[in-house]
Amino acid sequence: MDRELLLEIGCEELPAGWLPGLTRQIGEAMVAALTGHRLAPASPAETFSTPRRLTVRIARVPERQTDLEELVTGPPVSAAFKPDGTPAPAAAGFAGRHGVEVGALERVRTSKGEYLAYRRRERGRTTVDVLPAVLGGALRAIVFPRPMRWDARLDDGKGELPFGRPIRWLLYLYGGRVVPFTIARSPGALSGQVQDVTSGAVTYGHRFLTTSGRAGRSIKVRSFDEYRARLLEHFVILERSGRHDKIARELDAKARRLQGRVSQSVRAESDLLQEVPDLVEYPSVVGGTFGVEFLDLPSEVLTTTLIHHQHYFPVESDTGRLKNAFLAVINTEPDNERTIARNAERVVTARLRDARFFWEADRRVRLSSRIERLDTLVFHRKLGTYAQKARRLEHLAGWIAREALGASGEAAGQAALAGRLAKTDLTTDMVRELTELQGTMGGIYAREEGLPEPVWKAIAYQYLPAGVEADAPPSRAQLGGAALTWASVALADKLDTIVGLFAAGEKPTGSRDPYGLRRAAQGVVKVLADASALGLGNDPIDLSRLVAEACAPFADRLPGGTEAWTGLQLEEFFWERQVHLLERRGYRHDEIRVVAGLPWARRHPLGALLRADATAKARHSQEFQDLAALFKRVKNITKDVEDRGVPLAALASVLKEPAEAGLLTGMIDRWPEIDRALAAGRLVEAMQRLAQFHGAVDRFFTDVLVMAEDRTLREARLALLTRLRRAILENFGDISEIAADARPV
Amino acid sequence: MTFQSLILKLSEFWASRGCALQQPLDLEVGAGTMHPETFLRVLGPAHWSVAYVQPSRRPADGRFGENPNRLFKHHQFQVILKPAPDDVQQLYLDSLEACGIHPRQHDIRFEEDNWESPTLGAWGIGWQVMFDGQEISQFTYFQQAGGLELAPISAELTYGLERIAMALQRVDSVYDLEWASGVTYGDIRLREEVEQSRYAFGEIDLPAGEFGRFHRDLFERYYTLAGALLRSGLVWPALEYCLKCSHLFNILDASNSIGVTERTAYILRVRELAVGVARAYVGPSPDGATEPERA
């Protein structure tokens, strides 16, 4: 019969950001450990967590392990017996290890011959006997972002048991009975106040709230239903969704009482509402206010102070203007609401007073006068200060605007100015205090100084884009007239950082990327891939040229130009980001491999994206798939042949058979239409026209022997195919990668 | 509750829970962690429980007495429990109740906040304790000090006395706190804050550049002396000169006398002393080898 398994690991407060991952892990670890112990559950694991507990419930776990029967292969029969038929040492040893006579062994036939074998049978043990080992395995399997040592160990031969925070109790029940389990404490720590943790049938409710008796007393339970109900009585909402919904409901109600609503931008952009349910066991919401004079602060400063530093929700009016009010999610019942709100108001006021002090002090020094101060801020030990970086950005941003984006003299000048001022906000008190406002603050101060939109927005959004999605901010609407200057500065900053740190030997390895270079490269690729959507024109922007220019200031450390592009493996580094972008936008792996075959794909993210898109649209036609398959043959047969650039017309006198003449004429007469479609950006049409070549290529392979005896003939045929290969690879990529659809669409 | 009765309540509470009451270290330090009662006692196997007040100087936080929440010097109440008792969180909450903070009336939370001191080669896992949205304590399970892995693990409870007193007395400026009956925090400390801030930010009658030069020079001398003390096997005096270097570094940093590159180099030098002190304190391990430092 199947019975219910219930596990609760009672911890001191686990970090909120870890809970979603840990909840998933503990469920998976328990199921894996059960399955590994031949106790595969008959129902799925249900997992729950609060800051103080990780809970797994599996409704149906079998009562007994399945019996084990396995055949253990021993020595080959040919080596198992001496000439007189008595067992050789190999056979005797094998049998001995399994505690049987050689005569009791079986013989099995394998592809390598006949072998001795032992049939191991093990009767399944009762589940209760196995469950301690299951929990031990699961506890070991959980991975923490930052594990801690807490003088704990398991009796499993592996010694110390680090965990996220100390474990203070274990509720471990099977069929309502306690499964015995002990986490031992190290001998050096054991004392009257440091004891082993042993499993039991008790849990604990909210630290401070209770309906009766003293809060924090143990609660005895026998089943999951009882567990959940008793916890709720003791002010613990076990389901995360329950806490989330209660918070969302009360936020709305309390916001209405303050004649406003929860800031829509917070709802949309910050993950605050996702984080707070993991900070509390029994949430409620209190509202507070602050002096109206603080509303003169930029809204970014207000919301950052409230959200990042206090986990509080800003409140706005129905028209979207911030009000002098906030909402705090607390972990208690608000019958003492005003006390808590008043204290929260004092904290908020103190923080806002600091912010206002910074806001006033910072504006007394113009950004341009701050460049000097950047001299004391080191960008990287080997790469000098931010003042040096500012000079590099001034040049590079101006150069990108002019040379890569075709900007006018005025716009290029604005890009250069924005580049020069981009990092000056690092010397402001506001950014030193609220580091997440870097860039944003520089933009706001630049706006306050009266610098034009293309300059201040380029500074404000310099660290964007952060995501790879097509609609990741900044949007075209946000950018207004600043698209070009912004792109110049955003690209210049990222390229300078990437190239500089590569030069300083800080290339990311494995999961180590302390300077966020992958994210920076992702941003570069995203800007270039979405260049036309961002209003930067449709001309392809050559990434390798940008990189070469960014390398120039590091000439003493770096090979120049194209050498850096390939020699530093920057080409590969950026390509990985392009692949990531294409994957995230839903292109299939074979489509991405098609694009990878374009010799220029790595230099032109926009072109690569457009080709991937056209491939995804064209791939389903039968003709295209036929041609893709034929293209593999074209590639194989011309593997070692270079295209020598012979004019196709010159081949006409040699290629006379109808099939080869047909393909040749097609190339001469119909390819120019493909070129025209490509030049006009009609990629799908170009693909369709290409697909129409499938018949000609097919006939060619059916009727013509490429490797003809006659050398002139052979070379002409190969020259035709080589030209076709090059034309397809250079314009469409390696279409042979397209696997035929499993079913025709 | 006055500022001084808060100190008395906490002292009484922890004394009754078996802590030895120590006195502040008579040197300029940035935190109670630097006191030998913490930095040295968390090393090695011996169990230990101690509590003390530590005036803590943070030159960069000096605000000339003008900011109601920031101070050149504040007071920490420091508790070390080694090993950390199983009910250490409850003990901490009980200590708040002893001071008149009733958890049922407020929103008290343990929010993730790990602590690290690069100059001491020390770090730990823990929380900031939030009281109605205000951080009032740092709660840390020490994992490493002086670059050495610790066993057993100590719990360090650091109470921000000014913050707690402000919450209890419901005042908006630290200078309005009642320190003793009829005596305010401002009466006792305001002038000191103004003058110490001016010193920390280099507003003194010395030629430009001389301020930095002078303190660098002191740093070098103390650094050399600390090295000599270490070679002589004098752990306590060596720690004191290491702490003097640490304080000088803080002054140099606050007065903008060092660039960021140099900054890293200074931190590494203080750390090197701290690691030397920690190793000398625990002595060679039984097999004769010193423990390798872990980064």
C-alpha cells in the first residue's frame, strides 16, 4: 500500500532570492533519492517554502522497495576454467566475492562471447528502513548559491553538512509515523546549547503570532492536511501563491485608502511583488506617507529609495504621478498598524532627506567639471582610471556615430560629448549611495544642466539594453530623438569594456564573468541586431570594424584591427551571444546553423537575424527541403575545390549535356533575380527563387557524372557546382543544415 | 529608555546568559569585530561568550554633526557566542524584549545580509535584523577570520545602539536622544562629531598634500612595527598596530588621499597583517604545518 511522505526542513531565515530555486531542488532531490532507492513515488512531489521551511509532500510512496534482480557479469568462460575443468582463480575469486560456489554461477552469451555471471537478488526492504538514507542523499544534493558551515555533519562518511542557514528542526513522517533521522553536531561544538537535530512529528508556526498560548511553541502533526491547517492556525500561509494573493489584494485596498494605486511601472518592471512573498510567512500591508517636499526629487530617486532599499511599494495617483505615500509589506498582523507605519515613515524620511541632500549638493558641480575627479576612480588596475575611459569613450562614441551610423557632424559631436560625460555621475554622492542609479542619474543631471535630449538620454540609457528581447528597453519611443547618440555611447562603452578587459587578460571563463562581459557583448549584439527597429537605418553595421576601432587605444596590449577580432577570440565570443539572441527569439538550432554558414554572419548581427528569420519562413516548402538535401551533395563533391572565379559564360562551350547546360543557364539567367530580391531586402522571395533550383540540381546529379574521365569536362562541372556552393553560402548560409520536416506542413 | 539604560539592559541580559562583560578596546577601530575579544577569540577551538560596547569610528560617515542619522563615531553593542547556541535567534529576540521592544508589536525580520571585512580576511553568513523597516542589528555566523576557516562557528550579534535608542525614544535626530536623564546625545557628542569630521576630511591647518603624506608615513611606521611584533611572536601588540594601520587607511580613504588602485594595495597590506596575527594566535597545527590561507 502507498502512504504519504511528509518532509519539512525547518531553517533559520533563508534568503528570499533563494527560495524558488531551493523549493524546486528539494522536491527533485527527494524524488531522485526515492527513485534511486527503488521507491519511485506513485504521485508527484508537491513542494512549498517559507523563509523558515522547505516542505515536500508526496501523497503516495510505496511501502516497500521493489525487489532487485540484476546479472553481474564475471570472467569469460574461456578464462574461467583450467584444462582439467576445475575453476581458474578468476572464476573462484568472482564467485567468492558474491559468496557462492562457482557451480552456482550462470553463463550468459554476449557479443564478445560467453561469460560467467552471478544473479544478484535482493528483497526490497520496508520503506521506513530506507527513508533515512533517502533524506541524507537529498540533503547532500541541494546546491546553495552560498553554503554555510554550522558545525553539522551526517553519518554517511562524507562528514560536514553545509546548508543555506542552520537547520533547527526536521519534520519527517511516513504514513503518519516519524522516520528517524539525525543531523549530528561536530564534537568541537557539542554542548548544552548545541545539540544534534533529530527528526520528529512537530513543526513550528509564526515566530510571534499565535491564537493561543505562547508563540513559537511546537505543533504536533500526523499528515500533510493537518500540517497545512495547523500552520495556518499559527499564522503561516504555506502556499506562496496564497501569500502573493493576500499581498496583492491588500496592496490594492490600502492604495485606494491613500487615494491612489500601486505604481504601475513598479508592477511592470520591478520584481518586488515576486520577491516579497518569500520574505514573509503571514503578510499584511501598511501604508505610510512622507513630506510632500520630497516629491521635488526625480521620480527615479524616490522609487529607487523605496523599492531597492526598503522593499516598499511607491503609490501613484490615477494619472500616474507619484504621491507622497508608500506601502510596506510586513510579516505580522497589523493591529498595531500605526506604530509600524510611523517607524517605517521615519526610516523613509531619513533616507529621502539624505537623497535630497545629495540631489542639492550634486547639482552644484557641473558634470563637465567632474571629469577631473574621475582621475581618482580606477576602472581596472591594468587599464587606468575612468578619466582615461572617458577620453576613449568620447572618441569612440563620436567615431561610431560618424563612421558606422552615418551621423551628421552635429549628432556625432553630441555623441562624443555624451561619451565624455557618461561616467561622471560615478563621482556624485547620489550614485555612490544608490549605485543602481548609475547612468540614470547622469542623464537626469545632464537634463537639469540643459544639455539637449540626444546628450542626456544617451547618458541616461548607456547601460541598456539589459535584455535580448526585441522589446527590451529602451524603446524607440523612450529614445525619441536620441536613438543615434544613445546607440553610439551604449556601443562604445560596452566595446571599450570588453576589448579592454580582454586585453587585460580578464576574459570570462566557464561561469566566471566578474565584469559582466557576456552581458555587455549581449547588449552590443542586441543593438546591432535591432538597428533598423531602433531607427538606426538599414545599412549593415560591421561589428569587426567597431571592435578594431575600440582596440586602437590598447595598441600596446593588443594586436590591431582584424587580428584582435580573430586573435583574441572576440569573433567567437560575440558569436556565442548572437546564437543566444537567436535562440531566445525562437529560432531553431538548425536554422542558426544555416546562418552560421554565412561567412559574414559574425560581423553583421542584423543580417544574421534577417537570414534566420527568412530561413524559418522558407524551410517548410518541399522544394526548399529538397534543395537543402541536394546542397549537402554539392558541398561533399566540391569539398576540396576552390572557386577560381571563372566566368560562367566561359563554361557554356564545355557543358553541353542538357542537365548541366540547364543548371548553367539557370545560374546565368535566374540568379540575377535572386540578387535583386536580396538587394531589396525581399529575403523570403529570394529564398523561394533559390528553392526553385532544386529541379535543375537534382537533374544534374541524376544525369551527369561529375567526376568525368575528361579533365576539362570534370573541371568545368566542378567549377559550376563550386560557383553554386559559393553563391548559396555567401547569400543564404549553409542550407544543408535544414533537417527535413518530420511531417510535411 | 535612555541611551545608557539601553546599554545597561543589554549588559545585564547577556551577563545573565553567561557572557563575560568586557570593556571597549582602547584604540580607534571601525567595528566591534576588530576587538581581540572577537577577532582572536573566534579562532581556535575554545568555547567563549563575551559582550561589550565598542565605540566605532567610520571617518567617511562623518557629517560635521549636520546629518541626524550619520556619525563619525557610533556605538556598537557586540556579543560573541562560540559556538552559536541552537536558540541564538530566540536569545537575540529575548534581548530586545529586555530592552522594551516587543516583537508582537512590531515587524521584526531577519533579512539576508552577509558580512565581509576584506582588511581582516574575515567573512560570515547572516542577516541584518530589520525593525519596522530599520536595520538595527547585524547577525553573523562567522565562517572565516584572518583567512582561517573557523570551527566551531561563532555567532556575532552587533547592535546599533543609536538606531535602537532612536526607535525606542521615537526621535528623528540622533542628537536629540536622551543619553542620561536630562543629558542629550548632542550635549555629549555634537562638538566631537563636528571636530572629528573636520579632521577626517582633512580640514586642518597643514599645507596641501601634507595631510595625506603625514598619515601615509604613520601607516608605514605602524606597518613596520606590526611586522616586527609579529616576528617577535607578540600577537596582541601586533594586532593593535594592525588596527592602527586599518584606522589610518580609513582616514586616508575618507580624505580622498588615495586613489582606487592604491586603495586595493592598502587593503591587502592590512589584510596581510591580520592574517599573520591570526596564524600566530592559533599557532602551528599539530602536524607542524600552518593552515593554508583560503581566499
